[in-house]
Amino acid sequence: MKRISAEYIFTGKKILKRGIIELNSNGEITKVTDTGGKISEQQSLEFYNGVIVPGFVNAHCHLELSHMKGMIKNTTVKGLPGFIDEIISKRNFPDNLQDYIEKADKEMQMKGIVAVGDISNTDDSFTIKKNSSIYYQTFIEAFTVSNEKVIETFEQAANNYYKLKKLNLSGTIVPHAAYTVPHNLYEMISKYKNETSKIISVHNQETPGEDELIKNKTGTLAEVLIKKGFQLKDFSYPGNSALETNLYYLNKKDNILLIHNTFSKEKDIETAENFSDNIYWVFCPLSNLYIEKTLPNLPVFFKKNVKTCIGTDSYASNTELSILSEMKVIIENYPEIPFEQLIKSATINGAKALKIQNKYGSIETGKTPGLNLITKFDFEKMTLKPESSVKVLVS
Ligand SMILES: [Zn+2]
């Protein structure tokens, strides 16, 4: 048994000053005590000068692209259309891809990440996911350039889905984005295994040209897609925005993870929230700065108290896979967002999005969320400092 305390504990649901967490040898929490800030000398109590938070949930990653660190320069890429152009020509998988994926998985463990929503276009990451201590929800992502390729694309995704199930890993088939999934393919994805509620992820409103493409099939994004062989006549794009197109096809009962939302407006937030109670807004700020050089209007999302999550995206558009670093850049740009809300985005909200809140996301009796210690914390403002760092206390 272990007894742990720190200056503050952010349980994912509330803040305890010098609370005490008791765990058994499996890392399962057996008791959480609110001491009201006063702990008398206790035998075998480990006390830390920092704040303890639950293990992080990375709601969006592409492990498969772990070999791409630095391949697309953030100094030369100017927006998603150019990024897509480069990624399609540079993504060729190297022979030692497994080494890169394994290293990325280990890095996430070291940085206190316990669960990941991970995009897969191939089965390259499955074995490493199977053997990892991280919980993975795999999103087998489908997209294609024309109607002609729909059946082949879906069969390939279904084939990967069965490989995943054989390994006893959790996953679903998901659309890449509104603009890369022809009508027939989006319908097939939506209807597949639809007896129960699924978890769906889709890239949404990452670049301004997305909505223009949906409305008029014009703009720089349209130009890049045409250059890459997309037959835009096969894409019906119902709705007036990428968000509306996605909602047209998606099921209300599924958990819907909308990824990026860099250019989503207040009206979009309301549209999605009116559509379903299961919308999760996933933000990858470092990736947005890398590609689009801007951030989503995060204070609006936090003010509306919608379900926000945090993701790292991949090494193709990030220099590290760290939820702490994503939180730091949010606080640096939007200091008005309270750390308490941000930590919910990094833990319990992600756990709910991936439907693993019975085990992960908050420090509560019966759960095995993992425990992280954040040191060099700003106790005066109760928020992160640029030099704050994370250490895994219980994995
Ligand atoms: Zn992505």
C-alpha cells in the first residue's frame, strides 16, 4: 500500500489541499482523504512539493507518423493545404518505422500519458499498442479520392478493424475529414457496427479553406486536393461548413471527437452542441501553431463549458508528444483559462470521450488513473509556469 500527498491534488473533479491518496500495489486507489489542508505527521506518507493530477489522456495522436519529426519544416509550411501537399509526398514509411513508433509510445509514458486516441491508416502500430502500458483507442481512418475507390478503401479499413479486434484492441472505423470522404464512403463508415454507440473522431475546421471548399469547391485546399487526384465531383458536401457536413453523416448517439476546430465559430459550437450531448472538442494547439500559425478561440469554448479535450497530434506537426506542453502553450496564450478547467480537459474529459472513465481520468476510489506530479508550479496564480515539469508517480 502507498500513501501519497502533495500541496494540492487536482482529482479531475475537485481540488484538495494536502489531501491524501491511498493506493494498493496494482495502482488502484483505495481511499482519497480531504484533510482540509492539515496533515498531522503520518507514518509512511510520501509528501511532494507540487500538485498531483491524474494520468493524462491524449485525445488525438497519429503514432504511425512518428518517423516524421522535422520532415515538414514549421518555418516553410504555411497552412494545411501546403502541409497536406508535403505529407502525401513525404510520408513513405521507413523500414525501421517500428522503432520510431515504440520510441513515441515510451515518450508518452514518460510524460504521464496513460491513454491515447490514436489514428491509424495502416496496421503498423498495432503490435506496439498491444504491448504498451498505455490504453489505446484506435481510430482506423478512411479517406479516398473518388467514388471508384470507395469499396476498396472501406474493405482495407474493415480488414484493419478485424486485425485490431484479433489483438483484442479497442477501435472503430472513422472518417478523416469532411472534405476527403466521398458521400458513399461516409455513409458506409457511419452505418458500420452501428448497433451500439461508437466512438468517432474526425478532423474538423482545421484550416479556413475547409468551409470554402465545402460551400463552393474552390480555394487553396480545393486546389491541392485536385492536384493530388481528388475527383471533387464525387463529394457531395451537404451543409454550409465542414462541421455541418460531418454532422449530416454522424450519429447522435456516438461519442463524436471533433479534432482541431481551429476555425470553428461560436455559431458552430452551438450547432454541434444542439445536435448532440456527446460532442468532444479536441484541441492540439502546438500542431495548430506549427501548421496554421494560429490557435482556436479557446476562451469561447471554455466559457461555454463544453467538453474540451487535449491532443498532441503527431510528430509530422509537433516536436514532442506532451500534454503538459500543450497545456503550457494554452496558458501562455490564454492565461484567463483556469488551470482547473484545463486539467479536466487533459484527464477526465478525454477519459469520457474514449469511454474509459471507469478506470481513468480522475483520482477516485476504485480507479487506476495513474498519478502525475507537476513541479515548479505557480502556487500564487494556481497555474503552470513555463518551467513546470511532470514526473510520473504511479503509472
Ligand atoms: Zn490528426
